[in-house]
Amino acid sequence: MKINTVSVLGANGAMGCSVSAIFASLGKAKVYMVCRRAEAAQKAVDTARTLVKDQSLLDLIPITYDRLKECIAVSDLVFESVSENLAIKKEIYTIAAPFVKPGAIIATGTSGFSVNNLSGSYCEKFRNSFMGIHFFNPPSTLTLCELIPSDHTDPALVAEVKDYLKNVLKRDVVEVRDAPGFIGNRIGFQFINEAMQLAETFQALGGIDYIDSLIGEFSGRRLAPILTADFVGLDVHKAIVDNILLNTNDYLHDTFVLPAYVRELIDKNKLGDKKSGGGVYQTIKNPDGGRLSNVYEVVSRIYRPKVKYDFPFAKAMTEALQNENYEQAFSVLVNDKSREADFCLRFLIRHALYGIYISREIGENIHSADTAMVTGFNWVPPLAIVDALGGTEKFKILVCERLDDDFLNKIDIETLLKDIPPSQYDYRKFFKIKKKNPAS
């Protein structure tokens, strides 16, 4: 498949801008960056250029919606990347549809809306070429791309697009059935939102930074879960979990309910440290040039200095991992009798189970969740957690020992864990912790 010309609708957004750079640099396509205002379009082009080292061959063209026919009529791919609002997306489709040329691919970059629902905005003759192509942010470093056909999408075209994304745009492609949140966000934001809920439950013990400290680097993720939501933006997080809560009903359905304190922060436009100067975390620059890291205290609803918690089990795990003694590290996690170690272990077990469950439900194979978590979140993937904890049989024992009966009654462990293969990813790469310089 050769895609020579692309129109990106909503190219002034962070994702639209980044994806435009991907299509132009790796895809060698002429890319029309469509925005509402000419100044925004030019700024989007300028920003996209900064995302690519070799700009000599970039063909990026700023254009506005009033000139939409000029670009869409010649585009092999029309990629919608407007804000995650159903009404806005459908409005844009209504405007664009009359200009789409026969044989063109039409794609939405939605992070979780129904592709079947969105495809209904186009007349029947175009529905067989409509699909979801969900890049992860930032696509310059996160290579996951979820490919979501609708019920009407031509399977042969899906195969061609999958090959294009994989071999031309260098993406790690996971084909996913059309389900809310798809696979990456369904698993990732379940983990994040449950962590947020637990920060509310355990607010007396410290809340947000307490929970993030319990599931930190030693648990196989570069960014702690609640910090990840702050980085993504609390408004984006809310849109994702609200959509999943409304449109699904699996055994962890209640963990998608957004906590009250997060809704309050969003109402106050406290969307994230980088996004609006404060979210669940906040960085304050001191007059002397130093920085103060604050965290939102759930109890008092005010910011306070972030606490560096000292959990003995975490310290012991970290030391073992720094020495690449992985067996010892996980022995500490399993055998430490503290509340914090037990909490961390149970959280990882539940996360692994849910990833395997979602892979079976909507993924193309049992490895789908692993690919999504690694290439979309840079987190240790579900099957690799099973490997780290000693393999399927030992993992089953831990599940039955550590999870309560109410939880176990909701799932069929034997069926869920039947014929589980080892992960395609070596779990050890996610637990590499460098020794800190004593002088630092």
C-alpha cells in the first residue's frame, strides 16, 4: 500500500500534530494539516517540524476547513484527530464526507469511542473504508497503534493498513474489536483509576503519593499510575473512564467510577501539572531556582509537599533489582508480611488477571494486552507479571491465597489461565533499576 497524500483534521492538537509528523517523515506523504484558523495551522506545521530531526523531505501544508475540498479530494487517507467529543467528530465528518474520493481510507484517531457508531456518519459506500487508527501519545516514543475495524470495514483493506502501519510507520500494531477504550486504555486506565480510588480510600495514610509510592518503579513501570493520569491530563482520563463505565459491565466495572476529588480538580481546571500548572501533582518554582514538588491531599483538598515514603519491602526489592537478583526481589514481595507489600502484590495480580481477561475478550490473541502495555504505557505486561511470579501454576496459587472470595467468585480462574504461554517480553527489562550515585 502506498499512501501519497494525507489530510489530518484537527492537526493543531498534540496528537494531530505528532501524527502529521509521523505520516510525513516515516510515510513520506504530503500532509495537509487542517485547522480552523490559518494561524493555528501554520503554528501546527512549525511545531510538527520540531518533532522530526531530518526536516529536508517533510511536506507539511497548513490549510483551513473552508478549503477542505482542496485537500480531501486528493487524499489517500483522511485522518480525523479532533477533540474527543462525539458531537464535534460527527460534525467534522458531515463537512468532510462530500469531498472524500473513491477508494480513500477514512480513519478516526479516537481513544475509545465506538468505531461502528462513528462510521454511521458516512454514507454506506464509504463505510467499508472507515476504521479506527489509535496512536498513543507521544507517538515519537510510544509505538503502539490500535487498529479497530468496524462491522463494515473491508477485511482486505484492514490487512493492507495493518501492513502499512507496521512496516512503513514502524508501529507495533494490535488489531482490536470495537469495544470502549479498546485494549490499551481499557487495561491501563482501569489500573490508574483504581489507584485513584484507593488514594481516596487510604487518604488517612497519605492518599495519592502513598498509593503511587506503593506501585512505583520497583513494580515494573516508569511512571506511577496516578502520576500517569496527571501527565495525560485529568480531563482526558475522565473522558476515557466515563466512556468505559457507561458502555461496559465486566467484573471490574466499579473500578471505572471517577473519584469525587478528581472531578473537583477538573471543575477547578486543575487538569495536570504540565497541562494547567497543577492537577493531582503540582510543581512550584522557587525564587532561588529550585523546585518544590507538591501533591493534592485528598483529606484537606489542598496541596502539600510530596512525601518520600520509606517502605522496607520496597527498599529491599529495589536493592535486589539493582543487583539484578530478580528471584530475591519477588521473594521479598511475596513473603513480606507488611500491609504495603501485600497491597502491592494483590494490585499486580489483579492487573495481570484483567489484562489476560481483556486480551481474551477483545484482542486478536492472548499476547495483545502485553503488546499494548509495553508499547503504549511502558509498563510490565500482564503475562510477564505471571512469569515474574513463578509461572502459571505458582501464579494460580497466589491468586487463590491473596484475593478475597468475593473477587474470586466473579471470575473463572481455571478457564482464564488455561494454556497461558510465557510472555513474548522478558519481565526483567521492566525491573531494571540503576544504582543511584551516593553523591547525588
